[in-house]
Amino acid sequence: MTPSVEIDEHQKRLRLGGDWQQPSLPDPSAVLPLLENQAGNWQADVTDISAWDSRLHALLLRLHRILARRGDKLELTGAPETQQRLFHLATAVAPPTQAPKETPPLLSIPALREGLTQVGESFLDSLAFLGSAIQALFRVVTGRSSMRLRELVSSCYQSGPDALPIIVLTSVLVGMILAYLGAAQLQQFGAAVYVADLVAVGMLREMGALMTAVVMAGRTGAAYAAQLSTMQGNEEIDAIQTLGIDPMEFLVAPRIIALVCMMPLLVIFADALGILGGALVAGGMGVTPLQYISQLESVMTVTHFLVGLTKAFVFAMLIAVAGCRAGIKAGRSSAAVGQATTDAVVTSVVYLIIADAAINILCEQMSI
């Protein structure tokens, strides 16, 4: 039988009939205005229904809640005793009502105070985590830690050889971009040969370390956060603590050491590839290989090289701390893994920009 809904406005009764297990059910849009506009209790008679599923109960519960908003009720008649008990159980407690949360205006004093408080708490938490990491590294250096050599080797491989393909691609392209930008201006003065100077200084002091750090933040830093947050969700970190092992020594220290050891090597590799990419562009601009190499010899100094390596060590520490902190502090759900990964990448990039600006200003003040 086709499902049907008959409305008796005078007796305030809904008579439902037919088979309510069919794919298409009656549209309740004609019933809803009557329930909302006519005060008083209504009855739902289901005597003529031959079969139904949960969709009928969902409709009855919806109609009941419409009436309950103004203090009226929906009475179910003609249903088996088990269905009656189920309906009464579903309607015994009023649906929860949650008042909308008032959000202060974006430029208001409370919003500004809340934002500054969150920034301050995050900064203090980062400092506390950094202090714990330094203590763990000190115990590793003094031979009093529980760090496993196998974990360190695995982290080194993940942070080093596994990252070579993407470092090759980005470094060559960055070197070519620097060369194109410089050649477009230098050719106007007939000084295209100085493209080598621009590429060498740019890669050694700035772009080699910074672009490698950005790639490693999105790759290794996010991987650290995902690994540790997954362990947090599976309660593996709690199990490690129950065994009397410090997670900072067992999980965080090897990852920090691995990235600090591998990052300078990757930066040196990136510098060489960036200079090679600049040579490819310079060759297309009429600069011979001998001229390019001659300019490199005159501009490549130990100072430029050491500035880049210093940035590599600092960036590696910041990326590792940000990734491990996001993973250790993550929640215990699957959504927390994604949030921890996002936080790790965003925090790492912010740290890199601030640290890079600070080192550049320091070098400028020291005339380095």
C-alpha cells in the first residue's frame, strides 16, 4: 500500500497509513504549518500502517519537538506496546538547547586580550618544551639517556637521504630563478657576468638555507608531528612513561639530533645545486663557464658559507622542536593528528621567518 497522511484539523489528529518502508514517503510539508499554527495537543494514529522503519519514528519525533517548543504534546495511538514505550522514551527528555556563543568583535578589547593571552600561553609552553628538550639532549650527550641508536639512525635516514629528491628539484629551480631575476637587470648595463655573484651570495647566505628549511618544515616537521600525535592517540606515549622511560629522551631527542645533523649537509647540497642552476641560466645569457667559475672564486668566501651553515643549525632546531611539540601536545583523536600536522608546519614557518630576519639583522650590525 502507498503510504499516506490524512489530516483532521477539527480533532487535531494525523492518520498515517500504508507501507512506510517504501523508498518514497509522503512530504510532511503540509503537516508542519498546521502543527506550528494551531495550539493544543495532537494525536498521531498509526493503526492503518502495515509496516514501517526508523524513518517513521524520525518523523514522529520531529513533529513532537515542533509541538514541544510551545508546550504541547504529540500522542501516539494505535501502535504496539513496544513502539509506544520507544516513543515515550525518545520524548521523555527535552532536546538540549545550546545558546549561541557570543563572539566579541574582532577589534574589541576582550578579543585583543584573549588573542594576546593565547599567544603568551603558547610562547611559554614552547619555552617549557624547549627547556625539556635541551635537558634531554644534555642527558644524551652525557650518556645518561634511554635513547636508542636505531631510532636515531632511522630519523637520520628520514631527514637526510629521503629528502634529497625534493631538495634537488627546489634548489636547482631557486638558483635558476635568482639568475633570471639578476640577469634581467644586469643585462641592461652589460654586466650579465655578475649573475654568478648574485646567485652565489644569494644561495650561500639566504636561499639555500631558507628554502631547504621550508621544504623540511613541510616534510620532516610535519612527519614528526604526525608520528608523535598518532602515538599519543594510541596511548603509546603513556605506555612509555609507565615503563619509566622519558618520552623526551626516547622520542624527541633522536629526532632533534637527526635533523640538526642532516640539515647542514642538505644546505651544502642545496647551495651547490642552486649555483649549478644559476650556471645553466647564465650560459643562456652568453656567460661562458670560465667566466662564471671565475666570478664564483672571487665572491665565494668562508663568511658567506658560515652564515648559511649557522642558519641551517638554527632552522633545524626550530623545525624539530616545533614538529615534536605539536605531536607530543596533540589530542587523542584522528582529527588531532591533522591539527598537529598543520600546527607544526605553520609554527615552523613562522619561526623560520623570525629567526632568518633576526640573524640577518645581527649579521648587518656585526658587518658580517
